[in-house]
Amino acid sequence: MPPRYVALITVAAFSGLRWGELAALRRCDVDLAAGTVRVPRKLAALKSGLEFGPPKSAAGIRVVALPAVARKALISHLGKFTGAHPDALIFTGDKDMPL
């Protein structure tokens, strides 16, 4: 598995986040000290292109706790593959484009 996707798969497995929620996560959504990620938006693929928007329902806006293994993978990923700006997407493709 390419190293770029290890954290994506680990966080997906331990968080229960949907694909669009994972693809829309930004650096500002992560609290490494608390071991949580905030889910304020999703990314949807529409005929007109990619669009960020709110989750499917109000209940979709939530904070999810991550176990140590997912937090460790995310810390490593943020240092290698995510830009420093708070609005930088956490998970991107090889060309740093949205998933």
C-alpha cells in the first residue's frame, strides 16, 4: 500500500467516517492533543465537479475520537503529506488534489 494512504485507511477503519467526510477533512479539523477529528463538511462528486458541503444530516456534524493507532498514523501523515495551512486538506491524491 502506498504510504500516502496508510493514515486514510487507518482513520477510516477506526472512526466510521464516510468517504466524503474523510476526503473533506482539513488540518483545522484535527485536535491531536485530544485525539479527535471534527466532521463539519463532506466532499461530494457531482456531474458539475467536486463540491464541499455539510454532511447529510445535522447529526453528521460531530466530533469523533480516534484510538492511539489512528492518531499515530495521522500524526505521521500530517508531517509528510499535508500542508501546514489550517485549511489544507489532510487526504489528497498523488498530485495533492482532492480525493
